[in-house]
Amino acid sequence: MSRRVDTPPQVLCCVCATDMTQRRSLLRGAAAPHAPANLCRCRYPQLYRQGAWTHVCDPPPAGHSPPGHRASRLVPSRPVPSPRARPERGARSPGGGAARGAAGGRKRHDRGPAPATRFPPGCRGDASTTRKSPRARSPPGAAMSQRQVLQVFEQYQRSRSQFAQAVADLAARPQSIDTLRSAGVVCLLRPLLLDVVPSIRQTTALALGRLADYDVELAEAIVKAGILPQLICSLPEENRYYKKTAAFVLRAIAKHSPQLAQAIVQCGALEMLVICLEDFDPGVKEGASWAFGYIARHSPELSQAVVDAGAVPLLVLCIQEPEIAVKRIAASTLSDISKHSPELAQTVVDARAIAYLAQMIPNPDAKLKRQVLSALSQIAKHSVDLAELVVEAEIFPVVLTCLKDSDEYVKKNGATLIREIAKHTPELSQLVVNSGGVAAVVDCIGSCRGTVRLPGIMTLGYVAAHSEDLSMAVIVSKGIPPLCACLIEEHEDHIKAAAAWALGQIGRHTAEHARHVAVANALPTLLDIFVDTQSSEDLKTKTKKALKNILQKCTYLPALEPLLHEAPPSIMKHIIGQFSKVLPHDSKARRLFVTTGGLKKVQEIQAEPGSLLQEYINTINNCYPEEIVRTSVPLMDVDFMYYTPGYSEILLERVENYQPVL
């Protein structure tokens, strides 16, 4: 609100309405030589001049509170000329006259009577304005004080938020973890979990989750600090962002050890996670499912706690959600629950999980197929009944396409599922063979390397172990060459051990099966692995057993003879035993055994009298004339001896015509 004053220039006091034009000389008098020119008797600053007026609040000078003083004041809305711009007393005006000329000029205080004093709106003395509003104005310091207080709280909130965010960012950098630990960051973050600002609580939880995820010691410190109850105390009422972050904290703590996972169970977090599984937000469901998986994977007891909390039916609902991420994590959690015992797997089956899992095998998402195949494998491995339930879900022949997938882990998990089904009974193995599973597994072994081969190798071994016919099915499917290649190409002992075990299962049935293994040159390779000092004890044990299984059935002497010159005594007795079984009934084999130096090698063996090996050697010696055994030289050496030309042929004819003493 503004008001124009059409009077000569005046300077008025807002308190006492004194005409400052007349007071100026008095203020500069001897009584107050240092008094400012804009102060009146009440010592309140000059506020009003001729022109437009503006209402402003200004406190009175310190120590001066005149009667009736108001906090409100008016200042001109347009600039007032500076006093320095006015002409000095006695100086001439631009028109050539003096400011105070003698010709008719009068001093300012000698002018005529001053016009009636007119007060600007809102000034004391203007009754029309001072009593218009019944509501009194607030003191000038009240509004400023309130604003300052709010600024303090706003700054405090910003500082808390900045601290939580800075710690969360630093926790994402491994090089900062040790410094944060030494600074006692866990104790500093704990109060912020109960902050009134949701964003600060969420950022604090994120920082704690990153710290716990990095180091088991920090995870233990978080548990010991009693943070878990604070984290979950109001979880159902929190927003979705906090729920996801809280689930991340629980997952990061639970992954380290069964003890930390048990601490999460004891603080009542499972019930809160179940509530999160019922949330509408997919991210919250995913985080809760993930936390359940990390808890359940440690032990059967923790898995049972997850089941008792009622999580399994909700997890089955999660695998029916449209979001791929939710499906993936839920399937992984079901796999972690099912792997421990048949009872836990039966709980998952009772929730109708198999049908929904089987439907997702053809899904194009590779990560989802990994988890689906893993869950079905963990269910099928426990018993024949569970394996049959998986087969009844019509996974064949769809699962065989996974063995040709571009993703290595899809191949591995697909072969694992076939292995867990085939190992139980000959009937289930026959089902795998009839569906073309063995040929698909053989192709899978040949097309991949490393641990991806392992489930396929064991599948062939399980199928071949059940019966002669199933073992022959593996042979017909050309399963022996890939197994022999694994013995040579792979560097990890456990893969070599699995391949040796599978070859032993193939060749242990009949002489025909052993012959196929021997023809593939598997025996020298197995022997080299057995005598290698770099081989592990487990690999040596499995290789020795495989050699024993094959040698006890092998009658293919050309494959056995090279082993006579390299085999250690523990293997030699099985080789000599096979010769003792074949030579008495095969004259051509007896002749070949002499010409290749086999008989000479047998005579060099130092066997303990009365041992089984000595009995085998005696049986072989009884297959030859005494002079042949006494000389025991190969054919190429006979010609260089001082015998009549052609004597070697005579000896060999005698060998063929000799009737062994049985």
C-alpha cells in the first residue's frame, strides 16, 4: 500500500512525528555534536520522506525503546537522494543564485507555518490505519527466530542424510572397508535406522548391507550391535524401498555362515520376510526370496525353519509371477530348500512346484532355466518316487534340448537332472536311453570342457552300471571315446576320477564290454594316471578299481601285453591272472605270448611263494615246454643263439602243439 504526499519536502519521525527538517539543526548543535542527522529526540532512525511509502519491520536501536514504539516502519519505495548530492550551504545553484541568497531569501526555519502534518499509512498517529485491523502484528524477532530454528533442524537432517549416503558410497569400495571398520561405522549407523526420515533409514540400511556383504567380521559386528531387531521392527509399515534394502541386509549377513543365518532366524526375521513375499512390489518379493535362499542353503535345520515360516507356498506363487527375476530367485530358493532331505523335497512337491517348474524348461531366459533345472534335480535326487514324479511332469524329451544350449550352466544343470533320474533304477535309466538321452549326453561331453562335463560323465557311468544291456547302449552310443578324451584333456583330478569310474562301470560286465574299453586304448591311459606321482589319492583309488574291473573281464591279450612291462605289482597280478585264464585254451595266443616277450617278462616277476600271483605264474609256465620256459627268450633273440638254423620255428611249433598241464 502506498500514498503520495503533496507537501513540501519533509522528514518525519515514525514515533513522535517530529518534523526532522526543523530538528536537524538542533541535532547538530552543541548539545549533541555527534548525534546523527537522522535521529530525533526519541533517537529512532529517520524513516519517512516525501514520496511513496513502504511498510517494513525494523527493531529499535539497542537500549532505546520509546513509549508507543512500533516494530513496523515504512521506507520509501523509490530511492531517496543522498545527502551528499545536495548543494552545500552558500553554494550557488545551477541558475546562478546562491542556495541561501540575501535577496528575499529566507532561512528554512524562517519560512511560513508548516502545513498540517500528514502521516503515512500505518504510522503512529494515523487513527484511520492504526485501528483498521483488530489482529496485532507479531513481534519482529518471532518470525526470524522461528526461521532460524527450522534452519537448524533442516541442516541437521541434511547432515544425517549426507553422512548415510557417503557411508553407503564408501562401503561399495573395497579399499574403504578397513577405514570404515576402524572408525566404528556400525555404531554410528545404528541410530540412523530409527530416524524419522524414511530416506535416511533406507540409505542407512543400504550402507549396512554393503558392509555386511563384504566381510564376515562386519556382518558379525552388525549382529552383535543389536541392529537386526531395529532393522525389522517396523518392516511391514515401511515403504517398498526400505523393504528391499532390509532384505538385502539380511541376505548379506546370512550368506556367510550358518551361525549368522541362525541369528537372523532367532530375531524373528523370517516372519517379516514372509510379509515381504506377500507384497505387491516385484522387487520386494525378489529380495525376500533371495534372503530365504541364503538362509535355507546352509543346513536342513535352517531350511526347516523357512518351511515352518510358511514360505514354500508363497515361493511357488512367486514362480508364477510374470517378472523373470522373481521367477528366477524363487526357483533358486526352492532348489536350496529341496537339496537337504527327502522330507523337505516332499514339502516342495506338495506345494505343486514340479508342474510349474517343468513348464519353464523351454523358457528362453538362460538364467531362469539354470535355476529350474537345478530345482528339479534337487527334488529328483532323493528317492525313486520323487524322481518318478519329476519324470511324470513330461520333462523328456524337452530337457534334452538344454544339453545343446549355448549357456554352459544350462548344459551342466540339464545333464545333472538326467543323472539324478538315471541313477535310481534300471527302468529310469532305460527311459533315458529310450528318449535318446545317452546320445545327447555323449554329444554334450564332447562339446564342452571342464566341470560342465562332469554330470554327463557320471550319467554314462550310472546308466552303464545297471545292466549289460544298458552298458552296451552306452557303447553303441559311442560313449567310450569321450571318456578316454577326458582322461587326457582334463587337468582336474576329480573329473579324471569320474571318467575312470565310468569306464570301469562300462567294462566290468563281460569280456565283450571290456574288449570295447581295451580297444579304445583306455587301459594304458588309466595305468599312466595310476603310476603318476602327481595324481591325488582319490584319483589313484578310482583308477585302480577301474583297472581291476576291466582287467578281470578282459580277454583281449594284445591290449594286455603292453601293460606287462609297466604295471606295478598291485596291477600286475590282475594282468597275469587274465593270461593264466586265456593261454591254456588258445594255442595262437601262447605262441604270440612267447614272440612278444611276455613269457620272458613273467619269468622276471619276483612273486612270493604260495601267493596268488605265484599261482598265476605257475599256470602260465605249465602252458609251455620246459625248455621254452627255461630259455624264455623272444623269437628275435632265438636266431642269434647258437642253434641250428630254423630251430626257432621248431620251438614255436612245439609251443603250439604242446598240451598245457592244467
